[in-house]
Amino acid sequence: MSEYRMPWNAREGVIYGCIIASLSSLLIGGFNVYTNMGYSLETFPDFLKNYLVVWPAIFLVAFILAASVVEKVSKIVVRKYAGPNDSTNAYICFNTIVCVLLMSMSMTLIGGIIGQSIGALIGGGTVDIAETVMIWPEIWPRNFCIAFWVEMLIAQPAARKAMVMIHRSKMGDVTAS
């Protein structure tokens, strides 16, 4: 029987990817906007209002990047280094590390540019791509650490739980793990 925690087909892959991209972009992107734009607990309602304007764009870019580039590169890397006798858990962990590495590297740059662009459109400052590129080496390690834990503790488990629920309903099996 196929692994219950992973997508079995393209439709499930889209569901799986949407869950991961939505939770990751909401939490990681939200954290970056909150900390980098000077919000505080007193201005949290303003943060929510402003971030919910930016979030759909961040989600779409994260989902498209993950589905079109990161997933393909990750499969190549995991196939090269994971052995046929490695467990599903080892595969999942290795795949998560590779995906987080690639996504955090790209989204630190792309997310910064998108955030600045949308911020400029809703009355914020100008977009400074050169500055975003220059501060990337300082910001990326923090984003990798945040993304790693969000993926390992929240996004990936939620997506795998959704797959188990979908597969249980398909199979009528209440013992799927």
C-alpha cells in the first residue's frame, strides 16, 4: 500500500502544496513583515490589515516556486542521496530540509521585493532591490531557521495529516497512520 501521509496523485499534490505554501507564507512572511516593518503589539491590528493585503501574492509566488522549481530540484537531490532502504521518515525529513533550504534562499529575496512592491503600492516607501540583495546574507540564515521549524512542526505535519484524512476517506480505512 502507498504511504498514507504523502500525495498519491497530482490533485492531492496540489492540496498538499497549498497547505504547506499557505501556512508557511502566512507564518514566515507574517513574521518577517511584523519584525521588519516596526510593528508592535499596540499596532498588531494594523499589521494584520496590511499583511492580509500582501499575503495572497506571497502565497502564490511561494506555491508556484515550490511546485515548478523547488519540487523538481528536491526530487533530484533526494534521489541522488537517499537510498532505496531508507525509511519514509528519512525521505520526508531529507526532502523537507532540501525544500526549506531552496525556498528560504529564494523567498528571502523574492518575498522582500514583493513586500516592498506591494507596500509601495499601498502608500509605503519605494522599492530598493539593490538593498534587498545586499541584506540577503544577513536575513537568509534567520529565515532558514524560522522556515525549518515552521515546516517541521506546523506546515508539513498539517499537510501530511490532510493526506491521511483524504486517504482514509477514500479507502474507508480508520487505521491509516
